[in-house]
Amino acid sequence: MAEIYWRSETVDEKQGDEMARELGAEASALRLSVDEFSALEERIVRTVNLVKRERQERAAAEELVREAEAKLREQAPVTEKLEREVKALHDERDQVRLRVEKLLAQLDALEL
């Protein structure tokens, strides 16, 4: 009977060792899963923060665009006025040039 008891203990020990290995493997897998989950969670948090920052920067850029467009609209009448003045000055210069050329032609005609 002692032999049967010893065999039973040996079988129990083998089963216990196998169970311990399986539990160790499950714990290791669980630890990996927790580590992987933590890494995934960290990546998601970084992604969310990145999206938030990009949205804020986009909103700031859109505000700058709106301000620039408003300034451009304010400056448009001034620009048009200056363009008209420049055209008028060019026209006046051309008229003065023609008058000077006529006067020089008259002076040349007198010297002959």
C-alpha cells in the first residue's frame, strides 16, 4: 500500500508541476497582455493629445487667415485708389513727355 500512496504522490506532484507551469504561463501571458494593453493605452493617449494639439493649431491658423482676409478687404480700396493714382501719373508723365518733345522739336527748328 505504501507503494500506491507513493505513486499517487508522484502523480500529484507531476500534475501540480504541470499546473504550476500552466499557471506561470497564464500569468506571463496575462502580464504580457497587461503590458501590451498599457502600451496601447499610452499610444492612444498620445494620439488623442496629438489630435487635440493639431486641432488647436488649426483653429489658430484659421483665425490668422480670417484676420489676414479682413485686413486684405480693408486694404483693397486703398490699393485700388493707389493704382488709379499711379495710372494717372503715368498718363500725366506721357503727356509731359510729348509736350517736352514738341518744345525740343520747335527749338531744333529755330536753330536751323
